[in-house]
Amino acid sequence: MEFQVTTHRGLVLPISVEQMKHLSNEAIVEKDGTHLIVLHSKNWNDELDIEMRHSLLLDYAKEWDRWEGEPGDDSIASHLADYANRFSIQEGSNCFTATLFAVTGNEQIVHQWVHPETFLQTLKRSGYETVKDNTLRPNDILTL
């Protein structure tokens, strides 16, 4: 495990003293005064409870992003305010879901996975149509 820390190989994450209290010392390495956990399938599956997994992954994600959302302005639709600049805490939704919720305001769809055909059908029922020109207009939906 020390080799992984030295060579920066594998999933090696900093770990707090509080987090260390819940683990055996086998997966923990100290380097330059910092405690690190070397994650592998055994300690992930057998030793880490779901709260510890979430905590470690959240801390790791914060190392890659500023973790700050952009403030919404007055032009944002009121039904989007509770969802803008937030990560979902439930599984299920996808980019089609987000778009349909923005268009319809139907909160029942927020946590559902939407199939591409359902996406297109719902847009059509909501009054949208496919266009071939390259001119973007207010309220258009651009899909890739």
C-alpha cells in the first residue's frame, strides 16, 4: 500500500482522524503527516459502511471542483429554484429528465430515468417540434 501512495497509483484518499476511528489500520498509510486510505475492493465492500463511502467520495469529489454553484437570477423559472446548482440525492434522473422538468414543471418526473423516445414524445405533447434551421430562438431546446 505504501508503494501505491508513493507512486500515486490506485485510489488513495486523504482521511480524517474521525474517519480513521471507524477503520482498521491495515488500509491506512501516513505520509508527510497526512493519513491516507488505500481503497480496494475488500475494504470497500467489507469494512466501509455506506456513510463512510459517501463521506470519502464526497471529500474526493470536492478536490476536483470548486463545489460552488452559480447564483440564479430572476429569469430562472420558480419551479427550478430548488434544483438549480444541486446534486441529486436520489438515483434515477438523467439529462432528459432535467429538460422535461424544466419544460413541464411536472415534479413527478424529477427522479425518474427518461428514455429518449419518451423524451421526444413528451416534448411533442408540450408543443415543441423538430426544426431543421440553425436559428435559435428563446425557449428552444437544443439536443445533441
